[in-house]
Amino acid sequence: MDVSIFFPAGASGDWASWVARAVSLVAGVWLLWSALRSAVVVMLVPRPTYPPLVRLVAHTTRAIFDVFARRCRTYPELDRVLAVHGPVTVLFFLGMFLGIFVASFGCIFYGIGGLSFSHALARAGSSMTTLGFDEAHGLWGMAVMIVAAFMGSTVISVFIGFLLTLYAAYTFRETGITELALLTGEPPWGPEMLVRAIRTGGGLGEPRDLEKWITWMCNLRVSHYIYSILNHFRSPLPRRHWVLSILAILDAAAIRIAAGQGAPDLALVRIIAEGSETLQMLRRSQMERFASIHDYEPLGTWDIEAEILSPDHHGKPTPDPGITREEWDWAMQFLESNGFPLKSARDEAWESFCWLREHYHNAAYYLASELCAVPAPWSGPRPKMHREAAVTLWPELGGRHPAGPRV
């Protein structure tokens, strides 16, 4: 039987050559499977899964940008550097996938044909790009070339769709942040949102507004949990950040429930439950992206709502809300001086606020620190931004802040 229809001329050789080509063929198939699996997981599978190649890219890009970030002396400079972190990581994925596909098909061509390894890589590049500057011989060679051409065009097409999905989710997120900016201030802060809501007649009061922010947070939770790279896509303006916008909404709702006069709308409880689950799930996604951490299970929305509506705090110490009592008292003075109706029982309000904020402040502080969000009140420390710690800006409302801390 004439085997030349399966293998090109020159494929014969000594045993050492056969072994080398067999190893190359197996390595090429393994590389192709690994890259294909990672590409499908990153761009098509609608859940956060992180194979080794994905974690390698995540660690590599973070290490590179950490080097540049450490050289920044001001927050605007840091924000400019980190603004390209997300897009560069996405392009890094494309380059990695295409490079591994070319290398894997090069190993396969080398394994099935009598080519030098450099010639095999050139043939793989010709096949993947469909340029056709090299021609395959033999049945297996032509079959591999067809598969390589299909893989090249498919990966590029899927990547284009992946980019469109990312930027559609990013645009929706930033539209919500832009709408919130008038209420929350820049950088966002919960007490300021309450005061601005009084002045503008919106925010946390109208059912339509409550449903709008619940929908926005739920959409953000789904998109950013599936595609955690969106966490690193920063807002167009440096004093805006999605983590701080969510935190401001939750703080405003918690203050309204704990310290506001009158019976609070039960939709505020749902806002805290939905927002808390959003932050907890995205913290888990961010942690798993860089390490195999599976021991942190966020509470579901129903569990959070049950804890808020049916609290059992008897005999339990008041949890740490992530802010001091002095900061709380200062904010209450700020609210009162700007016409927000408060309960007279401040100690009781403080304790209720602590229990409400326990559900979300740790997750919010973690994300704000990891993503280097703009320094803002009630948003936790930024270890990576130690130069900015002393110049945190409190939002201004026409000079109507009471005397108090400004750091």
C-alpha cells in the first residue's frame, strides 16, 4: 500500500527522529486542546471558570501593571495607567490563543511530515491566517491545514463577538454610574446621595427609582460574574467607580432604614440584599480569578433579606461596620444640617446600621482595594495607594458640610 497519500515524502527517518516527531505530535494535540478549552471557557461558557492558562494571563498582566502602578505618585496618574489594564488583558488573551494555536499546529505538522520545525511553524501560520503561502502534501497534512484554517477564522470571529459582549455590558454599567453621579457625588458617598435625593426629588424614595437601581445591580452582577475581566475596565472619569456607586446606594439605603424617620420602604431591604449579593459574588469571582479559592460561599438574596427582616442579635456583640462612630456621628450631623429627617435614638440607629452594613462592607472594601478605586469616604483603605491615603476628598455640597474631619 502506498502510504504517500497519508504522509508526505521525507517523513521517514531513524528511530530517534520518529520518537521526536511522535512526541511533537502528542504535544501539539495537547497544546491545541488546552488552548481550545481555555478559549471556550473565556469567551463562550456563561460562568466563571479559570483554567491554568487563564490564571497565567491574569497573574502576568497584574504583575506588569503593578510594576507601573508603584511608580505613580498621584491617583489621576494611577488611574491613567490602570485604565488600559482590562483592554490589554483582553488583547493578551487573543495573542496567547493565536500563538498557542500556531505552536500546536506547528508541532502537529512537524509530527506528521518530514519538515523542519521552522518550516512546520511557517506552514501553521500560513494555515491559521489562510494566507496560503505554503502548501501541504499528503492526506493528513491537508486535513490538518483545513482544520487550522477553520480554527483561525473561528477564533477571530468569536473574539469579535466577545468584545461586543464586553463593551455592551460596560456601556450599560457606565450609563447607570453616569445617572447616579448627580445623586451620589464624585467620588460617591451614601449620605450625600440622601441629601441630593431630597434636593432633586429622586433617588431613594420613588418606587421607579428603587426598581431601576435594583435592575442595574442585578445586571452588573450577572455580567461581571460571568466576565470578571470587566472588573478591571475603569470608568471614563477618574472620580467614578462602579464599586463605590454600589456602596453609596447600599449605605444610603442602610441609613434610611436605620436612622430615617418613618417606616422605611421594604424595597430598601431588597436593595441591600441584591447589592450585598452582588458585591459578595464579585469578590468571590475576583478571588478565584487569581487563586483556587472555593471555601467562600456568598449568602443568597433570600438569606440576606431574612437576616434583615427577622434579626436575631440577642446577646451578640455589635459587628464592625467598617467605619468609626465618629465618622457616623459626623455624617448624621451633615444629614441633619441639610434637612434629612433623622430619628432621635442615635445609639439605636448606629447599632442597626452596623448590622445592616455587615452584609456588604467587607466585600466592597476588598474590591475597592483590589481594583484601586478612587479614594472616597466610607470605602476602606487602599494599601496599593498609600500615597493617596492622606488626600482623600470628601464630597462637597455647596459648602453646607458641618465642621468635621476632611480625610
